[in-house]
Amino acid sequence: MKLHEKIKNAPLDPGCYIYRNALGEVIYIGKAKNLKKRISQYFQNKDHDEKTRQLVSEIADVEWIIT
């Protein structure tokens, strides 16, 4: 499944999300009250700082754990 399809199908539940790069390495772990909303924010907001822009450019996959 492509990254944008995964994001579109993310649950509205609270949980943790895990971003991986193209090599499958974990590059970021975060938590959210609403997974879909939080994950989507990374790809919609253009006002990110340099660190976040770099992170987003490296994201190849996302997974989540509902808590």
C-alpha cells in the first residue's frame, strides 16, 4: 500500500505512529490523540521548520499502534 493511501486510511483513534525510511529504519516515533489528524499534519502544513521538512522528505512508510 502506498504511503498516501495508508495515511488516508489511518484510524481516528489515539495511539503511537512510527515513520520509517526507504531502508525500513525507524526515523521517528510519535504519539497522538487522533492518529489520522496528526499523521496528515506532517504532509499538509508547509510551515515546518527545517528539521521537520527533512524528516518528511525521508518518510517512506508509516505504521501505528492504537492505544
